[in-house]
Amino acid sequence: MYEPFVDGKDHGFDEMKSNTQKMEPKVNHTRIANLALDELAKKVIEFKSYLSHNNVIEFAATLVDGSNSDQRKFLDTHFKSEKSITYLYERFFPETARFLGNQWSQDLLTFGKVTVGIGNLQVLLKQYDHLYSKNTVTFGSAPNILLLTPPNESHTFGSLIAHRMFKSLGCNSFLLVKPRANEIQTVLEVNTFSLIGISLTDFTLLDEVKKLVALIRTSAPANCPIILGGEIENWTDSSLNIPGLDAISSKPADILEMCDLKQKKNVLTANQSFVEYFK
């Protein structure tokens, strides 16, 4: 990354005061710095625009009432660079899903409208996958990660995002949405996982999560960490206690670091297969 000389000095060189140097063209470091800072400011302004609540509202409206072409036109206008596509998946899409959910909980949108909006959001997720995943690197020692949602969880968009984020970090990530107990047991019996994550949005399902963790503990190795993520980070009850749960976090990169699963070798290999041995 280019770091401008903001004080107007050439760092790392001795000052030469010979007549020869005086004949050399003078470089206007202040002008170079200003140009560089102007470009940086443009990027900052562009990046901050993604955070605009008005943009979320506008996009949510196209999801509910617009066509797929309207939705794609909005995204293609606002998200063009590789960095912005990462932001689209990891921040803008989740914020939009959260906004739609809040609109329903506050009786500002009907359940039907929100269902249509989230459904369209999932379609766009698949349509833009190739842009988000094109720079994904799979490592030789990539850990297998299993992601689950509780059986009665109706808000599964967060798990779809987490699944993609773990893949982008070089993991073999596998997602089971609202699986039955026998499906979970079978998958754990025929596969080995380095980490198991549960995505929770509906806080009324905490008892269901406790049963899910207990079920996982009967089949998964004792040293396999179980992490609870999703909207649970916004849970205000500090007395939350789920036996068998190792941690609460919704940040894939932090989770890999915490579980000592962060990739260190840049060795490409084919993804390991995931054995789905249930009916």
C-alpha cells in the first residue's frame, strides 16, 4: 500500500546538498500526498456509503416489491470492487436481513412481505456467490466445520452467510438447516469435524439449543468445540448457561483463532468430500 510522505520529506535518504542535486527536478511531495489522500478519501466515502441506513431501506424495498433486475441493478451500482463484494456479503446482506426482520417484529411489514424479501435475498446470495468466492483458497490442512440451525429456527439467512464466510477463510464448511436428530447423529458418526457451530436468531429457542448441544455431545469427540453464533451476541441476559457449549461468537475469523484452527499453510488442495449418509 502506498504511504504518502505527509510531512514533505524524503525519509530513508541522506540530505545531499551538492550542486548536482540542486539541478535535479524538484518533486512536490505535498501535491503527491494530497492526491493520495484525495484517492483515499474517495474510497472511505464510498465504503461508508455502504453503511448508510438509507441504502439498506432502499434495497429492502426492492427486495419486497421490486424485480430481480431491479435488485441486481441496485447491487451492481453500489458494489463494484472486490473489497465491496466482501462487504456486501459480510455486512450489507446481513444488515438487510436484520432490517426486514425488525420491520416484521414492529408490525411495519407483514410476515408474507418479509418472507418474499428474504427469499429474494437468498436468490441474490446464490447469484453473486461466484464474485464472493472467486478468491477463496482451500488449504491442505483445511478443517471440516459443521454448521447447524435449530430444528424450529425460521431465520436461517445468517447460517447461509456464516457458511460462506468459513469457506472464504479456507475451511471445508458444511451446513445442515433444521436437521432432524437422527440426521445429526448419522452425520457425526461418519464424518470428523474440527468445529461445530450453531446459528441462532430466535431467542425463544434457547431450550431447543440446549437439547441440540446435548445431542451433539453424545456423538461428537469430547475435544470438538461447539460454538453458538447468530443474533445470540445481542442477547442481554448475562445468566445464559448452556451445558456443553464452549463459547458464543458470530465472527468466523475470531472463532478459528480462538479454536486454533486458523490456516497457516498456503497449499491448494481439492475440498474433502462430506458424507451425507441419511435419508
